[in-house]
Amino acid sequence: MEKEEELSKKLDVLETDYRKEKQQIEETIQDVHHENQIFRREVESLADYVRYMAKKEEATGTEALQQAYRFLQEAQEEGQMVVKKTLNKLDDKQEEQRLSYQKQRTTYEEDILLARKERNV
């Protein structure tokens, strides 16, 4: 009985740790999405500012305006790549964590069953 209780406690701790880690990863994913939204808004704001300055300084050639837009587009694309990489890493970490949890949980459950069988013999 003592061994079963010890294994049950370990299983409870495993479950609690799994839920905490899962929650942390989910919160990090939400943070990444939020930061991405902020970044996109800032890039759009810069694009609006470039348009405003272009209208104000009509003497400026379209080449400079095109270059500014190209820089903004490149920044946005690089930002998207960073977000995508980060989210992929987080997804991989979450999947790794889930598989590890399932493996450990199965082991504990099997050990609990074994301990019950030994006790009943």
C-alpha cells in the first residue's frame, strides 16, 4: 500500500508539473502573438509616417519612397520569420513535454498496477 501511495503522489506531482509547464508555454505563445501584433502596428505606423513625409516633401523622388517601403517590408518579413521560428520551437517544446509526460505517466500507472498485484498476492 505504501508503494502505491508513493507512486500515486509522484503521479500527482508529474501531473501538476505538466500542467504548469503547459500553461507557461501557452502564455509564452500568447506573448509572442501579442508582441507580433505590436510590431506589425509599429511597422504600419512607420509606413504611414513615410507616406506623410513623402507628401510633405513632394520634392523627394519616388526612388527614396520605394526604398523606404522596401526596408519596411523587409523588416516585417524578418519579424514574421522570427515569430514563426519562435512559435515552431514552442510547439516542438510543447510536443516534447507532452510525450515525456505521457511516457512517465504510463510508467507510473504500470508500477501502481504492479504494486497492487503484489499486494493482492
